Amino acid sequence: MSDVNKVVLAYSGGLDTSVILKWLQDTYQCEVVTFTADLGQGEELEPARAKALQFGIQPENIFIDDLREEFVRDFVFPMFRANTIYEGEYLLGTSIARPLIAKRQIEIARATGADAVSHGATGKGNDQVRFELGYYALMPGVKVIAPWREWDLLSREKLLAYAEKHGIPIEMKHKQGGSPYSMDANLLHISFEGRHLENPAAEAEESMWRWTVSPEAAPDAAEYIDLEFEQGDLVAIDGKRMKAHELLARLNELGGKHGIGRLDLVENRYVGMKSRGCYETPGGTILLRAHRAIESITLDREVAHLKDDLMPRYASMIYNGYWWSPERRAIQALIDHTQQTVNGWVRLKLYKGNVIVTGRDSKTDSLFDPTIATFEDDAGAYNQKDAHGFIRLNALRMRIAANAKAKRG
Amino acid sequence: MSDVNKVVLAYSGGLDTSVILKWLQDTYQCEVVTFTADLGQGEELEPARAKALQFGIQPENIFIDDLREEFVRDFVFPMFRANTIYEGEYLLGTSIARPLIAKRQIEIARATGADAVSHGATGKGNDQVRFELGYYALMPGVKVIAPWREWDLLSREKLLAYAEKHGIPIEMKHKQGGSPYSMDANLLHISFEGRHLENPAAEAEESMWRWTVSPEAAPDAAEYIDLEFEQGDLVAIDGKRMKAHELLARLNELGGKHGIGRLDLVENRYVGMKSRGCYETPGGTILLRAHRAIESITLDREVAHLKDDLMPRYASMIYNGYWWSPERRAIQALIDHTQQTVNGWVRLKLYKGNVIVTGRDSKTDSLFDPTIATFEDDAGAYNQKDAHGFIRLNALRMRIAANAKAKRG
Amino acid sequence: MSDVNKVVLAYSGGLDTSVILKWLQDTYQCEVVTFTADLGQGEELEPARAKALQFGIQPENIFIDDLREEFVRDFVFPMFRANTIYEGEYLLGTSIARPLIAKRQIEIARATGADAVSHGATGKGNDQVRFELGYYALMPGVKVIAPWREWDLLSREKLLAYAEKHGIPIEMKHKQGGSPYSMDANLLHISFEGRHLENPAAEAEESMWRWTVSPEAAPDAAEYIDLEFEQGDLVAIDGKRMKAHELLARLNELGGKHGIGRLDLVENRYVGMKSRGCYETPGGTILLRAHRAIESITLDREVAHLKDDLMPRYASMIYNGYWWSPERRAIQALIDHTQQTVNGWVRLKLYKGNVIVTGRDSKTDSLFDPTIATFEDDAGAYNQKDAHGFIRLNALRMRIAANAKAKRG
Amino acid sequence: MSDVNKVVLAYSGGLDTSVILKWLQDTYQCEVVTFTADLGQGEELEPARAKALQFGIQPENIFIDDLREEFVRDFVFPMFRANTIYEGEYLLGTSIARPLIAKRQIEIARATGADAVSHGATGKGNDQVRFELGYYALMPGVKVIAPWREWDLLSREKLLAYAEKHGIPIEMKHKQGGSPYSMDANLLHISFEGRHLENPAAEAEESMWRWTVSPEAAPDAAEYIDLEFEQGDLVAIDGKRMKAHELLARLNELGGKHGIGRLDLVENRYVGMKSRGCYETPGGTILLRAHRAIESITLDREVAHLKDDLMPRYASMIYNGYWWSPERRAIQALIDHTQQTVNGWVRLKLYKGNVIVTGRDSKTDSLFDPTIATFEDDAGAYNQKDAHGFIRLNALRMRIAANAKAKRG
């Protein structure tokens, strides 16, 4: 066990991280700095301060930050510029929040002179990797304490016993067994894993979902919205410009109302196992669809294809925790370069789980040329005879091969 | 103009290809062989025979083939093994039919001793490329006649005038202006392009859609179905084994009923322009979702990621018409190799445009190991401490870099 | 034939482009502007002026530009930042010159109010594509005249007859049959194609090579040189800073002397055929080796691998003529981003065709950490036990798969 | 420490693995099975038997296998079908031997009922990963003992002290400090790392190299050889058919004589650090060049480019130890599929470090068509006018973009 003076703990105020707080104090005999972030998870943060004080944390060692705008502007939006999805389905809602938490934790460590950081992620999941790769990239000599990999409180019973023994308040829900899921939430999504979901053959219970109504329960009337983009980022909904996080919050509201963005999948974790996860990403689901639509008329074909070819790799980087890596930054340079022309609007119809693109245009950057695409007489804008040579030369290598084969019999 | 003896025409029996038939006879003074294929487009084919006879085609020169099973088994299913989508959205319904038509046309050319082939695709679209690359790959010396690139009947008026002059029967609908869309259909989809759709900012009319009800009009009750896969191919629905084309037809029925598979997009054509297209792919939309789901528990992570990385390239090959190319066959060899373990079942919920995966399992090939993935005590199946070294070494290069940077100040 | 007022011709002053000049005047009855570029091909350019005047070209319509610095700085060096090689071997010496010629021709067209451009590349090669894609990208409405695709002077005899008939001076070498090769030269390389090389089974004649001595004829003593790089570009040789083109000229001198940079290969042209080419790229061969070496200690592993993965695609873009495309610019943005840390020096040993890296270092950006890499005791800089968990988790998915297989028997 | 009954040790008979043998006996109190492989490293193996006996190993527990043919035929050749190089330079000589050793060790473990395996690779290198990923993939429950990560004999002094204390014979060379390099050899290469090489700025000493003369010391006369390929594999040299390992041995002899295949580089290890390595790969260097050459006339362009795009990824898989992974097998399926037409011969000139391709041909599979590629009149085999349309349509998207931009001003 390393010698630790001061540790910055990513602290939610909940049972698990409260036990960690106490365990850190006891085990490392060190000063603890708590850091609680508002990423739009929808919980009040002030109770975390009160709890921290109860553990004897110095007021100047309690950090509660509203990171919502930074989160959406500098993490979520850059990711959506790439139309990022992991394994064809997952919108990376948890993955994209971790690098920001790690960054802020390290900033606080520098500000408070701490030599260690700690988090509440388990030893089986992706989050420990995402947190710690961030820590190490930003502060290579930092000591990292991952209690779930160190202690022996590996069952819920042991955890509760430890809490009880150390006078950590246990809410009624925990006494009753706690949530039947492991959950994580931020402005982009809420996720559910574990327990009731551990059989991938069984349907998730309707009662699990939190942010969206079921498609069945959504309104019977469709709703149209207009999204406006500048340089690949959403800037306005229905003509109303807002800050990044306000826009995403509004999309969440719309998506949640219309039963949009539920997902139930089996994914491959970076640590090597398959895991079943359920996600609600109402706003992100709308945003992805819309971003692809605005790109469809403003992006050159080969640029779009290049992005599509790189996207799964970029998604894996984020999923695996490499946001702060040089390779992620290099790909981001390419992606951001391509978004200069991604300006315009998209009209969407939202209805019972469906996000339907009904129109898209760009006054400044449309590459759609109706005078060429038309099925009617185009007055010479396009010479159909050009296609003859185009096809002949594209076929040449195959014709040569077939000829050679035929000659040899 | 080349000297042509006998030409095999891809003949639908409709106005356009009837005009082409006549024009070929007049322009090239050559014998015409007609080939009409049933790909599940939902139209009767016998009328094509009658019309061909009216043009003086010899009965032995009239070929009407039911290619539905071959189409789905040897073209659609191999493509779905790769989870193929073009530009993030398009399911390639038209693209995948062309190589089969080209192949059969060439077979007929060989059987009838024809030296030329002809088709009714325009000089602006992708289909001319798909047909002709197929022709050239399979019969490198064949002469290709693409009337739309040769003649001067480039407006609907001229076409109708030509038909009238040559006694080609014109149905009422054509006199009234014809369809407001250019359409193509087969068992995988029906597509709409052109005319009313040429403004990508305007919503498509509800009356356009043919195969699917609108989500609004779909049943209020969801329907669950079970799909069974063997080696990556669908083999049974709700326990009932059917032939490939019967399965897809059944999925189309289910999807159409539940408002599934509509798509409205702007795509990039191989010939260099953007084009707006609307598609209905009810069965394919269900199939893609289900195939991904069965892969999610039966495919190794890195194999799945390799497939995802190659998919856009494979999709472009098919979109651009390179089905018969050696590079498509090479990728197919890889894809088919990966599908050996893709066996199992997927449960789906269909509801008003939504295809929701609710469960998946494989008795023979599941890689999901609940004893490892569990959030509960796993009795040592997984050693959480392993994650420490895993993260440390994955972070090493970034730590070295950050250290080096820090030392230099 | 389009109506042309004024055409800018890429004019070398040689026989072929002189015939073209005359043919343009006669065929299009248009004003001709000649453009002759010094790209380091090693020929005097003033004779081109005299010849142009003889054809009645107005002095203000004769452009002779020294583009050597721009060529190496803005085209060759950016390409080498990516370690670009086409098909594993070819250093793209011809390909990279074409976009600059096209750019300058279009600039001159704008400056002189010309509506057309013309070049002397044949209809079988890559150069026509490279020129014309550049023209169209930079001036989409420009008329392009490619005489070799239009006229009927397709044999050497007809060309000479035309020249004779129109009083175009024919040098003795042409009367004697001309060069046995089709050649192209600039500061990066000289190429040989065609004629004597058309049998790929036969060895090229020693007499063909121009810029390099044979390895056999090279000095018996090796020579060491030090190359210094800044942001991925060569900036000094043996401590002497020079301009980009001076550096490359110096490397050519060194390489030529030591028999470095000959290449004999069969390549795949963009127009669909295979072609045998021989190349001398003395300086480029040295530069590529050195650039990889400096990157080896200054570039992060994953960034280097990302570059390697993208390199063949980038090479194809340049080979195929897409320098001015948006996708090439997007990849360049990524590449240039990665080169910020590529600073340092490389020591090379040149000897009879060999370029041998003997040392490399970077004071400012080395990522080589001897305290970690050492085989000796590293005083805890690296914890070997970390490797245990690293391997265990990287193996996990394979272990799960093997276990699952074993269980099923 | 796990409970081990019987362990299979990869045993060279040298000092390090002898210490490991003894240490295993003492530490784990278990039966040891020794496995010594002939991979063409050029050392006698029988002394290993004698030593093992001295340690009390039962005769039936001593395995000495000649794996040379299997090594080259089933590992080296499949890898060369992909033209594999890691980081642009390294021919993977060590990497490709490890999976075979791992496979054989597991076979012996199964045959002898052993529950553990052990190797002598350190905790800093790639080889531990390559061995252990192989073990785990082939026998997921096997116990792995990596002494270098467990014991405290981390300096040479401690190792020698341990040997002395336990009566392990120490050769004079070890007493004198041992080799100044860490070396590994097999039929594909010999490698040097560590110690004298730990400063990447300093040139390697001439005395280090073992298998090749220096280019300076190589014969003054060049030597021509003909290599014949079938399905991508070398089958004969100068008309003489031999077994795989005999062919490679012959190429090593030729390359070594002519100073071919030395390499000095800094590479990125999988465990995250940069490392300087020197390699001699005489035969492999010749083989790679020749394989590319035979592919250049027998492989379709797009297939070749697909292989080039995948090669770095395939190389990383092998370098990182994933030979036995499903993703490596999937790529191999693609690669092997492409090699069906790679038949023919290549002529090479070997001279003082140079491998020069001078000719290549294939009677059965050449795609080089001189009637099309010719610069002379081709009698209509290729219609140059086709290039016009080819270029126009390839330029279309760029023209549309430029036009759109111009219109907007």
C-alpha cells in the first residue's frame, strides 16, 4: 500500500462512495478531498456537502462543481461530430462523462496539493479504466486508489455491515436491498446494468426505465422540431438558441416525452467480458439522427466515408477510456476539420419512439444540386455520356482479369 | 455504334423498357432477347411475355425467371451477415438486386449466343454502373447498350411521343403524367426517387409509401417475434423454418403491418452527385437489428470490431456495383468465416415503427458468461486486481509522455 | 468540340507539347498561353520561351515559373509527413508534382482570362486524371483539352509527320526514334515507363538510369549524414539549414552518388491497368527512412499506428489525383496535427544503395525512456507485476470462449 | 502462489531457464517437464537433455522437438502472405515463433497431465504476452508461472548468486558478464536488445551482428536468383523445390552472404514502452520483396489495396501476441483467399545489402496486359476517350462543391 497524504475522491454522496470515504480515512490515514460534479444526473448535490462535513472533511476540501455546460460543449458535442456509436448501438453516455471527471479531479489534486485520487468504480467494469487512464495521462505520477480492487467488501452485505459499524447513514432503499440495477446518469443518458439484467435472454422490466415513457405511453400526436447546426454542433431548437447543455436538456425532455432512446444490448467491455446494459439516451438519439441528416447535404461523399471508416475506432477509443490520448486528439483534429461546412437545419418528426427526418437544408453549405440530380431534363448540367467512360475504366481491371482467365481456359 | 447481333434486354414489361425494346430493334436492327425476373417486386410477370410477343420477340427468346430464393439466399443474406448499411442509414435494397440481374442476363446471353446486353437505367444513377460492372466482370467482351445514354428521348414527353408513334401501348397512368416518383422494388425494399422528392427540405407525402403503414396507423398492440439464426442467416421465425425468401417475405409482412422500415435520406451516388431517396425496407430493418443482437452474444469482441471497421467499405462496394469484384469476394470470405458461431435466437418486439430487442441467447455459442459479468460475488471467476496491471500498462505510454513533457517544463 | 477562347497549356518546350501547341491553335483557333514550370527536372526553361515565341505566342502569354521551393515545401514535405508509399514501394514522385502544375495553370487561367486548360498527358495514364481533377476542383467550369484523347496522332510516326508538315523543329533524337522510355522528372524523382520496359519479366537496362550510379559503381567508402527535423519536416543536413528544395537537392546528390533509390515495379494505375515503371528517387528514399526513424522516438505508438493505417489510403489519394479533394485535406489535418512533436535528428549511413539508420534522438520530444526500457534493474520505474493483470485481462475474452467451447464438448 | 502439480517449462538449456527450472522445483515443489524446441536457432539441443537430467527431470518428461518445418510452413509463410511488417520496418521474427512454442507447450501439458506452464520471458517485454495469450487461448484454465515477474532475482548478480548457490553450472561467458545483448534466434531472424543498445542515438557495434556480413564485407559480384511461388508461398529457389524450412534456410544463407537484412530501429512494445532493437532477417527480407513482386502482377488492384490497408493491423496482432485469437484467424481467411492466384516467379539480384527485383512473371495468373499498357498504338484494346467520362464523373462532387461555393461568393 502506497503512502498517501491527500486524496481527491470522486464523491457522489451515496452509500458506496461514503463507505469509500470512510475507508480511505481509516486505511490510508490521509486527508480526503471530496469532489462532486453536476453532470446533469438530476440529483441534488448539496446533501453531498453535508455528508462530507459529517466525515470531518474540511470545508475547503469539499468541491461541488456544475460541469454541465463544459460536459456537453467540450465532450458530448465533439463526440457527436463523429456520429459516434459503439458496436453499432451504444451512444457512449457513461464513457464520455468519465474523462471530464478525471480532468477535474486532477485539477483539484493540483490545486489542493493532493498526491492521490480515488473513485468508486469496480474492478470489473470500464469506468475504472476510463477514470485511471485520464488520471495517468494528466498527472503521470499520481497515486490511484481503487477501493473496489483493494478491499474485501465485495458483497452488498459486507458493505452494509461496514457502513453500519462506522456509523454511515444507510437509506431505507439500501436496507431493502438497494436498486435492482447498477445505474449511472448524466445529461446524455442513464444506464442500467447488473442484477435483474444479468440474463440477456429475459426482457427488461418496464418499471426499470426512468427518463422515457414507453412508446406505448407516448403521446398519440407526433411533434415536429427544427434543429439548427453550426460547424457540426447543435445551436438552436425551433429557432431558439441556447447553451449546449440547455439544448441537450431540451432534447431529453422531448425524447423522453415521445418514448425515444431506449436501448437494450449486450456489449463487449474493454476488460474482456460481455455485459448486458440498458440505456436511455433520449436527446442523444435525436441528436445523432439529426447530425447525420445535416451532414448528408453538407459533407463531401469521400469525407463522409472517411469519417464513417474511422468512427468505430474513435468510438472504441472513447469507450475504452482513451479520451485524453494523443490518438483521440489526432482523430478529433480530422473530425473537427470536416465540420466547418456542417451548417444548416434539420426537421424531425418525433412519434412514439421514432425519430423521423423529414427535411434538411443549408443556405450556406448545401452540396445538393437539384439541377444535376433531377430526373427531368437537366439542360446539360450533367452529360450522361460521361458515365460510359466512367464505367468502362472502373470495369477495366475486372475485364482484363476475366479475359486473362478465359484465354487460359 | 457497335455492330450488334443479338441483345439480352432486362425487360420489365413497363413503358420505359418497352420503348427500349422497340428502339433496340429499330436502331441496332438486331434480335432481342427479353429477360424478366421475379425478385419479389410484387408485380405479375406474364404480361411481360405477352408484350414481348407483340414486339415480335421469338417465344424461345423470352425468359421469365423466378429468382426470389436465389436473391435472398445468395445476395441478401450474405450482405446482412456484415450488418451492411451505406452511409449510416441505407439498407442497399436496390444495390443488392442488380448483381443478380446482371449475372442472369449474362447467363442468358451465353445460352442464346447473344453478343450484347441492355438495361433501362439512366445515365445519372448508380444502377447503370451496377449492371455494367457485373456484365463486364462476367463477360468481359460483351457489348453494352445503355439507351438512356445514347438516345435523345430525355424527357417524358419525347418518350411518350416515341411510344405513340411506334404503337407501344401507353397506360392511362403514363398519359396522366406517370408516377410522381421513380421507383424500384424487390423482396428487400421499395425505393422512391426523383420528382416530388427533389427538394430535400420538403417532407415526403404520406401517400407515397406503399409497403408500410405509417407508425400512426400501425396496430396499438405490440407483437413479439422470435428469430432463429444459423451461421449468421435467419432460418426460422417463431419456430417455423422456411426458405430464405419466404422468411424475408414474412418479415416484410410483419414490418409493413407495424410501420417499420421507412427511411428518408440524402445519399451520395457513385457518379458524384447527392440524391434524395425514400425507402421502405420493413423486413430488412428487422433483420439487421436481430442479426446484430445475435452477434452481440456469439461473436468475439475483436472480430465484431473488425467487421464493424470493414463494413462501410463493404457497403460501398455493394452500393457502387462491385459485387462481382475480387475485393468483395475477399471480404466475404472473412465475413463468412466469422459467422460459423453466429447461432441462436433473438426476441423482438414490434410496435409502431420500433424494432426493440428484448432478449437473445445461444445454446451452442454464447460468449456471455454470467459468472464473470455479475455485479455480485463471483467466487473468484474474475480477479479484480488484474485490472490494476491492465490499466497501468495501458497507461504507460501516456505516463511516459506526460513525464517527459513535465521534465522539459 | 467546345468553343474555346484562350487556353493555358502546360508546355515543356519539347516535341510533344510543341505539336500540341500548334494543334490547339489550328484546331480551336484560339489564343494559347504557355506555362512552363521549373520543378527541378534539370532542364533549361528559356528555350521554351523562344519556341513559344516562334509559334506566335504573345510575350505576356508566356509564363515560366520557378516552383521548386513551393513544390518541395508545400507538396513533397507534407506528403512525407505521412511516410507515404503507394503499393508498398512507389514514392509518388510524379503524382505529387501534378497538383502544383494544375494549381498554377488555373491561377494563370484566372490571371489571363483564359477559359480552357490543356496538357500533354495521354489517355491511358494517371497524369491526365491528376491534372484534370485539379483543374475541376479549382475552377469547376473550366474547359479541359486533352489532345491525346482527341486527335488521331496516336503513333510516333503520325506525330512526327504532323510536326514536319507544320514546321515544328524536330531534334535529332526524335528522328532516331526518340527515347526508348517515357520519362518524367522533378526534384523528387525521375521515372521511366513504356517501350523497352513493357515486358515486366525482363531486367531494365543499366543505361536507362540517369540520376543514380549503380550500387556497384558507388563509392567503396560509406558516408554518414545527420538529418535534422522540425515538426516532421527536414530542416538541416549535417547542421546546415537550407530551404526545402535545397535540402532535397542535396539529398538527391548524396543518394545519386551512393546508388540509392532505384526502383523497378509493376503498379496498378487508377485507370485500371497494370503498368511497369522504373524510378530513381535518391533523396526521397533517404528522407522516408529518416522520417520514420525520427518518428520512432517522438511519436506515440497509437498515433504512429493510426498514421500507418491511414497511409495507404492517403497514398492512393495522391496517386489517383485527389490532392485538391476535401478528403485529402482532412487526412492532412490529422497528419499535420501529429507532427508537432516530430523534432530531432537522425544519423544515416549511406553505402552502395543502402540507407542505414544508425542513431536517432530528440532533445525536446523523445519518448524513449531508458530508465524504463532497460534490461537492468530499473529501480522500480516499471513494475513487472503489472504485466500479469495486463495479460490476464487481454486474454479474458479468449479464455471465456475456450471455456465455453470446452463445456459444450 | 497457486498450487501447482506439474509444470511444462520452455527450456533452452541456458543459464536463465536453468535457474528457472531449479527455482520452479524449489518454489512450487512440483514436477517439471522441460520442452526444448528447434526453431532453427542454430544451437544444439541435446545438451539441454543432459542438463535437464542433472536437475532430476524424468526422461519421459524431457521433450526436444524439431519444429522447423512446422514453424516456417504454418507460421512464417502465412504471415508473409500478408507482406507483414510492424511499424514500417520490423519483420516480426521473434513474434511469429512464440505462438508455436505456446501451442506445443500446451500440447505437452495435455499429454503429460500438467496443470501449469512457465517461460523465461521478462515482465517488460512482449514475449511474456505472446506466450501467455497463447497458453490462455489454447488451455483457458492453465496456470501460468512467469518467474521474472515473481522472483526477486532481478539483477544479473542475484541470478548468478542463485545459480552458484544451487550448483547450476555457469559458463565462462556468463561469469565474464554475459552477452552484451539480449538475443533471440530462429529460422526467420536473430534479434539483439538491451545493454549496449540502450542508447538509441549510438550506432550498434559491428561485432554484434551474427548472421550477416556487413554490406562492405559482402562479395563484390552480384548474384541473381529465381524464386517460384505457388498460392503465395515460396516453393522453389532457382528451380529447386524444397520444404518450407529448407527454402528459408537457403534464403538466409544467400542473404547472410550478401549483407542483406540488418535492421536497427526503435519500436513500440505492447506493454507501453519504446525499445531499441537490432535484427538480422536475411531470408525474410528477400522473401518479402519477392512476395510483393509476384503479387504485383497477379493480384487485382483493389484486393492488393485491401491487403495493404489491413496489413498494419494484422502485423500488430502478431506483434502483440494474438496469433491464436479469432480476429487473426478471420483476417487470415481473407488473406489466404487472395493468394489463390499468387503463382509465378520473381528474379532478384542480391548485392551488398540490396535486394533488387529485376523481373517477374506468371504463366497462369498474370494480370499484366501489354496490349493495353503499351505506349504504342494498341489497336483499340483501350479507348482513350473513356478516360474523359471517367475523370468528369470522378470530379463531379468537387465541381459541384466549387460551384456552390462560388455562387455564394
